[in-house]
Amino acid sequence: MKYATKKSAKEVIEKEKERKMTAYFDGELSMAQMHYLLRNRMQFGEAETNVILASMVLAGAKFKI
């Protein structure tokens, strides 16, 4: 995994967008579903969940509202 720099992180995101192997970029997953997953299944705190979701949106994720 190459996430140590912003440049390499952006490259990974763009590569995965092109491969279309994740639901994060196709708008099929709702923000509520992702919030539930992070909070309840993965046990992240509220602040961490909010930062992760905001970061995903900045990276180009499309969620149903």
C-alpha cells in the first residue's frame, strides 16, 4: 500500500476509480449505510467517522443522501 504521501494516495484513489471495483464512486451506497458501517460494525467513534466520510467525499466518493 502506498499511502505515505498525498501524491501516492491520490494515485491510488484515481486508479481504483478507473477500475470501478468499489461502490464508493457509483452512488449506490448511502451516507447512512456507510455511517452505520463505520460506527457500528467497525467501531469507529463519531469524530473519526465524520472525518473518514468527509475525506471520502473530498476524494470523489458519491453517496446517496
